[in-house]
Amino acid sequence: MDTLLEMRSITKRFDSVLALDNVSITVKKGEIHAIVGENGAGKSTLMKILSGVYPYGDYEGEIIYKGETCRFKDIRESEKQGIVIIHQELALIPYLSISENIFIGNEQAKRGLIDWNVTHQKTKALLKQVGLDENPNTLVSNIGVGKQQLVEIAKALSKRVDVLVLDEPTAALNDIESENLLNLLLELKKEGITCILISHKLQELLKVSDQITIIRDGKTVETFPNENVDENRIIRGMVGRDILDRFPARDVVPGEVLFEVKDWTVYHPDIADKKVIDHINLYARKGEVVGIAGLMGAGRTEFAMSLFGGAYGAKISGQILKDGKPLVLKSISQAIDNGIAYVTEDRKQFGLLLDETICRNTSLANLKAVTQGLAVDEIKEKRVAEDYRGKMDLRARDVMQHAKNLSGGNQQKVVLSKWLFADPDVLILDEPTRGVDVGAKYEIYQIINELARQGKCVIVISSELPEVIGLSDRIYIMNEGRIVGELPQAEATQEAIMERIMEH
């Protein structure tokens, strides 16, 4: 294959921080080229340079594309050349429809007026191509994060694409949807579209990629063909060492029931007669990690949010008990005061104040612990943030760095720090390792184990079946708003979970 793209000796600084140090990569026409590395290694920064998000003059080095030197001033210039990027942070407008989002800036117009028939027809074709069964008129705010990711891909395909850059495209997708997306990339490859794929899901990279480039600490480690390569080979290059066991051992014997939900029913907040959660019964013991598995749309996130002070839903009924005593949780603050915490799957929108510092985000859920009178004790607050920065191995210049300038994995560590500082008895984790590299995942797993050792109960929602199986003592299986099965870890396999989903 002919060389299509070269990025030569790319160096990028953010103030005094060297994000990329002389990174080079060569991509051939029509291949799927994977880029891997730990959170903060510089993968997304490199792709933002390629797409013009960081314009020419903001970095050192050169981009050679189709044999010519490119100096993109913005993302529009790169898209004109056929380079389209789908960022890890979704760039959709929630209160516009799917059709409007796909064709915004690329309107299907005749004589200055948008042709909605053509727009909807093209949208339907694109949604079919990416395997998303939704009405084009549906508001983006009414579909989940995973479906929004597919809309982003459809939006990219609506443009003339020669190079499609995907930054963690399957992070919010479950196994079946990820499989469909990978097959879609293979189809695009047949059509001559070149893909650059960033993902922490190594098994996916091994399935579809032709070449793999490893970046570590802002430097290119190596590029090699995907031939006779296994995950351990990639991990060794990413972290500089072997990780022998993906899931650290836990020797906690669960105690008495700490948290229980009885006959929990929730209706859709906007559609009065639509039941989203249907009479769920669930319990978790002290020191127990309980998994919730299910396909996208099963209602796992809606269930978790409704428990968290009614953060989702209408006409909520049923009972929550903690230590055998009923709780009435009418607000998020009441949930927090009663020792219940919820780590959202959408850290950008709901988990963090992106324009605030690591320090301020860490203390948010437990401000009373760093307050004297009516004022925050900033010295104490900073000390707490520094403590969690060390515990979480948070890669940041200091705790006064803004959350928006952190990599996705390090942002997730800040979200976890916030809730750990709140010291909950019940911690509900919704996709806790989405977009997180294998090294950081291991650290998060160790934190989960430590919480279990402290006698807390941890409820883990994950679309990665190996993760939910590897972490959990017991697994509840959800489908269409109901619990359709329960398995102890000893009996839990991916096949057993999928069988129970498909039976209902």
C-alpha cells in the first residue's frame, strides 16, 4: 500500500508540559492503523493536531498528506481535504434532532431552503449503515451515550471521507454494538477509506487493525504490523512492564445485607405511560461487589440514576433499604447524606465541572469536610486533593490544573476521587473504566477491592462482559427494564449472561 499520511517529528507543549516529544507516524492508504497508549500518553493530542483543532504554528513538526505539506488552520481545512475526526468528547447538540446534528454545517438545501425530505432520507441511510435504528427526528438528548456515538460516526460518513479518525469510538458501546462498529470499519476499508483508530479495548484493535503504533509518555515507542501479536505484547509496550492479572484478587467474604431495593418501578420523565424500570428487586452485602450486565437500552443507567435521589424518572415507586431501614431519597443531596454515591457514565456533562480545578472538583460532593464557617478552607481542600492525586496516581501538573485539560482516564480518576472523599457506604459505578487504559483500569479495580475490604458495597454497571465477570461476586442481568437473571461469579460466563438476555 502507498503512504497516505506522515506526521513527522511532532512536538506539542501546553505551557511548561511537554505533551508530545518528537512523535512520528506513517499511515498507508486503505489501512486501519491503531494508536495505543496509556491515558495522557498524547494520542488524542496527536490527532487534534492532524485535524486542525490545534492549528499550524501551535506545534513543531510537519504533516505530509497525499504527498503535500499541510498547514491546517482549523478543523474545516482538514475536513476539506477528507480528514474527519470523531473525538472522544461527543460534539452533538442535545436539543437538535439526529438529522439536524448529522447535517449541521452541511445542510441539504435547494435555493437556500433546507430540503427536509432529502435530509431525512440520507439520515435514514446513514443510520442504517452504522446499525442505529432510530427516527431521524429524535432529539439527541433522548438517546443514550452509546447511540450518540453512532450518530457521530454517521455524521462523519455524511462528509467526503478519505481518512476517518476515531478516538475511543466503542468506549460507550456494549459488545454487540462494538462488534457491529468494527465490522463497519472493515466495510469502510473495503471502500478505500483509511481509518486511524484509538482504543483501549485491545482485543478490538487486534481484530481489525493492520498496523499498531504505541505511544508512551508523549513519545513514539514503536510501530509494528498486526501479525502474531497478542494483548500482552501491546501492554508491555504501553506501560513498560507486564500486567499478569487483569483483575486483582479479592479475598473479602461478604457480610450482612447493606443495601436493598424492592419492587422498584420508574416511568419515563417525558412519556407518561412508558415504564422504564419494571419492579426490580436487588440487594448487596457489606464487602460485596455486585455487577449489573445488559445490552444498551436495558435501563441500567436509568435504574442507577433513579436510585440516586430520583436523578432520573417520574412516578418512582418501590422501596430502598439500608441496613434494613427504609430510606426516603427525594434529592441527590439526601442520597449523599445517606451514604449513597453514583459515578455517572458521562463524566463530561454530569461528573465534572470542566472549567474548575482538580482541587475544587475533588471536594464538591463533601464540601462540609473542607469548610470552616461559611468559607472553604482552601489549604485543607488542596491537601485533600493532593492526597487523592497520590492515591489515584493522577497524571497532572498539579491539583490547580483545570479538569478540561486532563485526558479522559485522568478525568475519570478525579470523578472517583470526588466520590471517595464523600466516603459513601454504597457506591454505584456506571461504566467506571469507559475510555480508560489497561494500566488505569487495574488501578480502578484495586480501588474497588479496597472499598470492599472496608465493608462498603459496590455496584458496578459495565458493558464489557469480561470486566463485570472479573470484578463481581454476583451479577444481575437486566433486559428491557427488568432483572432477567442472577449469577454467582462461579457460574458467570459471557455465554450464560447472553443466554439470559436472549431468553427474555
